Amino acid sequence: MSKSAINFQEKFAKFSEHWSPKVIAEMNDYQFKLAKIQNEFVWHDHQDTDEVFLVIEGEMTIEFRDGKVDLAAGEMYVVPKGVEHKPYAKNECKIMFIEPRGVKNTGDSGGELTAENDVWV
């Protein structure tokens, strides 16, 4: 067991790529992941789990087929399982995901933005 705090800014400084979540901690079967996002992602859903978006720095939008949610630093939103969504950030935005271990960032949609799982920083 580590006796050190996890510093988000130190972790964000260790990577530069967008849409590639990095694991910083685990709690039971859940992972806390940091990501830098910019521009559009892909339409996708997660059939077996909700997905939490927590904005650390910047602003982002989560688009849905019937609307959208805008988020700024210090705000979060839970996308219910099975709901199709597409995250977007005009400028670089730093976020945290909280989700079960093994969840693919693109769900079943796949494609070039699918990130490798369980990459720790």
C-alpha cells in the first residue's frame, strides 16, 4: 500500500496523447483513469456499465442523440449504461473516468481511437 498522494498534474505531465485513458488507481474492480481529450470522439455506448466523466481542467461536451451536456472544470456527469454518446472538446480538456476494469473507451464501436486497456502512469 502506497503512502503517497496521487497528484493529477504530475500524472497528466507523463503523457500527451489524446483519447488514451491512463490508469492512476484502482478501488475494488473500478479504475480511476485520466485522459486528455480534444476534438471529436466516436459515437459509442457501454452496454454493461455507467461511465463517469469528471472534468479536472478545461471544458467538454457530451453529445447524445437527443441533446447534450456541457461540462466545465469541477463538474461531472454519469452516462447511464447503454446510452449512446460522443464526447467532444474544442480545446484540450483534462478529465477523469471512473469505470470497471476492462472497459474499452470506444465500447463495441472500435476504430482507430480504441485505446489499450490497463496502461498505468
